Amino acid sequence: MDAVVKNFPPQDNSGRPTQKEAEDAVRLLLRWAGDNPEREGLRDTPARVTKAYKELFSGYELDADDVLGRTFEEVAGYDEMVLVKDIPFFSHCEHHMVPIIGKAHVAYLPNGRVLGLSKIARVVEIYGRRLQTQETMTAQIAKAIDDSLRPRGVAVMIEAEHMCMAMRGVQKQGSTTLTTTFTGVFKAEPAEQVRFMTMLRGR
């Protein structure tokens, strides 16, 4: 019985596969694709891929609440829109695991407290570095800021190109998908959505 147990690869407490199991999975895919994982050019590829994936999907290791935990109350009465636009991000489609490349635009209406501007970009990165749909990512960013800051409203717009459309399937390069989420005042008052769009487009 002990011999059987020893044949099982060890796993960490999270239940995730080990590094070796992940690298073996990459080797299997290389073989499935028709190549030889033992040839010189591919010999180190499994280790490189798992290292890259650790970075590309690092959002699973991070919590948006931790990033958004610190706010500032000394705002001298400022209660107008705060907009951070053109935040670049790279994500991966959860259906085909190919890149999503885009920009996020995030605004909120303060309710006595404001966030450090870099925190908004960090939240975009946290949700971007996961397997995603654009619709889900848009809603997640808005909810994280809404829950943590409790502003009068949040507006999020994401514009992105999906490589699952550009590289495979219909193969339509350059097409852009746009998604929005509005909460609070932005949702209740269409005029605030118009103001958000006007500021976003710089008119």
C-alpha cells in the first residue's frame, strides 16, 4: 500500500497540481500539436510556459479588497467625477485561453472618500490577469470599487480586441468589443452617463 501512495505526485494544500505536473501537461500539448518536446528548441518550453502563466494569471493570487482598502478623506470637499482612462490591460479568454488586449476606463463619484489613482489601475490588472469574459471583467471592476469605496456611483467601460476572433474562427482582425457597467448615480441618471462619455472622449 505504501508503494502505491508514494507513486502519487505531491500537491500543495490548495489542491493545485505541482510544478512538475504543469510542465508535463505542457509537454503533452506539444506532443498533441505534433511536435517533439525533447528537441532542443522545446526542451525548456514547459518551464518557460508555466513561469509565464504564473505571471499572466497572477490575478488569482490577489484580492481587490486588499488593494482598495486604503482611502483618503482629506479631499477639500471635492465631489465631482474622478476618471482614469486608457488603462491598458492584457487578459485571456476563458473559452479559448487566447489573449484579450484592451483598455479600461473607470470613473466614480466620490462620497467623502477617494482612492489613490494607482489603485484603480491595480484593480483592472487583478481582474485582467485571470481567465475572463469581457462582460464579467467589466462588472467585477465596478463591483469591487463600489463595495470598497461606497461612492455615489461607478462607471466602467472596456474596449478590447479578442484574439479568439482575430486568430481563429471568423478571423476578423481589428474588431473591437465595448462593454459598460454603471452603478448608483451613473445608472439612475442618464445625464451622468453622458457626462462620463463626454469626459472620456475628451470633448
